[in-house]
Amino acid sequence: MRLTLHTDYALRTLIYLGIHTDRLTSIREVAQAYGISENHLVKIIHKLGQAGFVETIRGRNGGLKLGRPAASIVLGDVVRHTEEDMALVACMHPVDEGGRSSCILADACRLRGVLAEALGSFIAVMDNYTLADVITDQERERLPRPLPV
């Protein structure tokens, strides 16, 4: 299992916002803190906002903040929302209207079931943790506060 950069950046953004709950932050600030493209981060923030993980406030004094407390943001929910394709192998995708796989061994194959079980276990572990669980004091110290403008 390998998470996409989209999910990695989404999780990093949530961690950053979870550290800085005392104020609004900007996309630029998050992008600079992690060396992420601002344009790419805009798409991620939009998706996180649609799911209620992030709240965006427009206007001159606007910015970003967590959409709900860090303790109520389940990491598995974030991964499910940001990963477009969770299939570990191509045969886990139905390819026709009848839901049949393109693999000729699909009906007799046990590998697909084993991989589905492994993926389920991965997500189950992610479901056991919230954003608050992964925010450490070391991260709070390492992420610099931006200088006033």
C-alpha cells in the first residue's frame, strides 16, 4: 500500500492546522512549511473542505482552520476521502457493466481476497487513530511560526 502525494499533503496540512489552532493560517504558509506547491495545495484544501475536515474563511482576514476538533478527525476517514483508487492490484477493479474483472483467473484467484483483507487491515489501523493522536510536541516545536507581515 502506498498513499498518493495528495493524501500525504492532506495529512500534513491537517497536522499543521491542528498545531496552529489558535489562529487562521494561509495556504501559502502551509505550502512554505512543507515545501508543497501552492497550486497543488489549493486542490487539496478544496477537497478537505468539501468533507468538513477544513474550514476556509474568505476575505481580507480569512484563512484556514480545522473544520472540527483534531480528536474527531479519524485518519482512516481522511485516507478514504483523499485516495481515489484504493485497489492494490488492477484485478480489484470491475471493468465492465457486469462487475467482472479483466483477469481470466479472477473467479479462481485467492490473491485478490488476501490483498483485500490486507487493505482492510491497513484502513482499520488508520481508523484507530485521530489527528490529535499524531500531533506531537516535537512537531509543534519544529514547525516554525511565520513572521508577522
